Amino acid sequence: MLTDNEILQKRAIKTAIKPKVITETNKDLFAFLQFKLIKEEYAIDYNLITEVFSLRDITPIPGTPPYIMGVVSRKGRIICIVNLKILFGIKQTNLTEMNKVISIRNGDNEFGIVADSIDGITEIDLSLLSEPPGNIENKEKFLQGVMPNGLIVINGINLITNKKLCIE
């Protein structure tokens, strides 16, 4: 008979999400983390993600823009938390510990973005992108486009390198 730890370990291995390896046959496909903001599906480049963790223990920073929720201490690092709903002008809902933070990094720049839920990893052919929807604020700066299935693709590099989104 298996112990509780062995059962949990087998379950974790079975349900773990593993990104697909890009091969020559699908070289135009790129791995993205798919998540929800309210009922809309978004995706961000998987290569920018350092970790995903639960939203808790945020320290507010006075005098910051409304989309900056505050900072958290994470593994010895201080990470600024950005609320994309406010940045994109999406209807705001109450945030709870059920919300997730997607920590993204490029070079020395790192911060977290809040998601309502994480849906997994998907492969995207960027040649299929169309114009971002007109109802999202800051779309020119932060969105790459929309997939035919309605998935909104975030321009992670523009997001992470924007100095207005980081507290120094």
C-alpha cells in the first residue's frame, strides 16, 4: 500500500504541466502561459515567467499609480505587483488569495502580474494574430494581438521593460 506522500507525489507528477518542446515541425509555435482576467483569456510568453504564486501579503506603497498594488517579498527578492485589470481598463473585481501572481523577468527587470486563474501552457503561432480589441486601454503598448479563438496575447517584453510599471 502506498503512503500518503507517495500518493501525492504520483498525483503531482501526473498533473504537472510540462511545456512542449519546439521541434522543426512546429518551429513557428511558441509556448505561452494562458490565464484569465475576469472571463477573458490572455497569454504571456512562457520564457519570461519565473514563478506563479498565490496573491497574499502585499505591502501597499503610498503615492503609486492605481495599477501598482504594492510589493511582496519572495525568496529574498522584492517584487512589485501590477494589476492588469486597472492598467487595461477592465472592470475590477475583488481580489482574494485565490488569485495568482505571475512573476515575469527579463534581465534585471522583474514584477508580478495578477491573474484570476491560470489555465496552463499553450502553443501559439504568432502569424495568426490579428489587431488587439479596441476596448482595452494601453493596447498599443502592451498587446501583441488576438488569436482567432479570442485569446489575447500580451507583449511581455514591452510590459516588463516599461519603467512606469516598476518601483525602484
